Amino acid sequence: MTLAVLCLHLVVTGVLLPRRLAGSARLQARPAAGAALWIALMASFAVALLLTAHHALEPFAHRPAGLLGLLGPLDPFGRLLPAEPAGPVLPHTHDWWLLTVGGALLTALVTAVGLRTGRARRRHRAVLDVVGVPDRRWGALVLEHARPAVYCLPGRRPRVVLSRGALRLLDERQLAAAVAHEHGHIRGRHHLFRLPADTFALLLGPLPLARLGRSEVALLLEMAADDAALERVSRGELAAALCALATGDPAAASATSTSTAPSTATSAEGGGALGVASTGVLARVRRLGRPGTGRRRAVWRFGVSVLPLLPYLLVCAPHP
């Protein structure tokens, strides 16, 4: 029964829930919490995968505990026995070692991906500092390039980058919206949210949780930066900037309420950069027309906190 429950958890978190949550308006109403929920799902899947591997390799190593143990005494095959347990079910202490080793390996992988991304970002920043022209008005570096682009390089020494094409394309309020969006990425440290999602996708790319989770985390973080920009500009100005940058056409700024805005980017994303028109423009413009409320924060925080521990609580945690 223990293996069956763990396998069910893997199917639910790895396949069923991601397909259900992809594009969820509720998550988009609270984009930062939604991105955290996707990462918590990935952590829960990783914990369940480690426990499944351990129980499959050593099926007779211990009696089922956790919430399963509350059902009554079980034999090694997970069948319910009629007798009551003689005493409290002890925790599986060796599972803590398993989780510790697994967590250390996952942390090492995330760190390795982070270091590689950081090196690419530093190379990108070094080039920008040479070829870019500082613009004090916008607090950004301006590149002499005709292609409209607005993006940021996060990290210890963040940079906001504007291309000359973007300066020609956008008016003053639209530029303010684009720059405010990038500062939202920097203040929110969104590159740290993307790091575990990118690592998970690198390891388990074909899995729906990895494939959908990576794109959904990126989209939700763009929406979170949109919300940060709305503290300084209006929804219409931000939507106009999104459409103009995505199409490269200033006429798109006057048609932000239509459904013809593309969902692809025209801004640079190399070296771990985050761009104002980089992901899901159509979904973001539609969301700007129907803002969310951001209620039930305590419920979201509780769910994000419990999800990574849920597999252990199900099958391994001690109980009286």
C-alpha cells in the first residue's frame, strides 16, 4: 500500500495537477504565490520519487507509518491486519538520511545550474558595460540596435537594458511601464524562482510537471512583474507597451483590447535575462483587463509549505 500511495502521489503531482493548473486564472490572480505553488509541486514530486525508490529497493525494511499507519497494522505487502499495534509507530529515521542525501544532490544540481547561468550573465553584463550607453533618465543602458528590446540582467549588479529601437517605438509612458516591469523582476528576485524550475525541467523534461511547470513559472513571474509595474503606471500604458514590443509596431499600442497580440517575444533573453515582452503577451494583456484580488494568502502559504512534506507525512512520519 505504501508504494501504491507514493505512485499515486507521483501521478497526481507529476501529470494530473500540472495539466489542471496550467493557465489557471486563480494562479494568475496571485502570480507570485502561483509560481511558489508550482515549485512546491516540483519539490513534493522529488521527495515522493526518492521515497518511492527507497521503498521499492527495500520493501521489507520497515512497517508503514505516517497517515497510512493510522489505518491499522499492515503487513510488509501493505495488507491490513486485524490486530492492533502494540505501541507507537516509530519514525523511519533512515528515511531522513535518504531525504538529506537526496536534498543535498538536488541542491548541488540547482547550484550548478545557477553557477552556469551566473557565468553567462556576467559575460553578458561585461559586454553591455562596453557597448551600452548609460541613460540617467531611465536608469538603464542603451544599446545601438534597431530591434525593439527591453530586458534586465538580474543578480548582484543588475542592469536594465533598452535598445535604440525601443526608444523610437515607445512613448514616454510606455517606456516608463517597460522599465518599471524590469525593476519589478529585479526587486522580486524572480531569477531565483526560475532557477529550480529550470533545473527540474533539465532533469525531467518530458514530464508534464517539468514541461508545463517551467513555462508556467516563467509566465507567472512576468505577471508578478506586471503587477509591480502597475504601482507606477496604468494598465493601459503597460498593455500598450507589451503589444508594441511584441509586434514591433507602434500601432499595436492602440489595439491592446483585441485578441490579435502574439504570444512570442521580440526582446532579448540571453544570459539569464528577463524581458518585458518575453513570455505570454496575449495572456498578460487579457489579465490586465481582469485583475485578480489576491485573497486567501494564508491558505496559499499553508499549501506551499505542506506540499513538499506531504509524501513523508503520508508514509513515514511518526504517530502515537
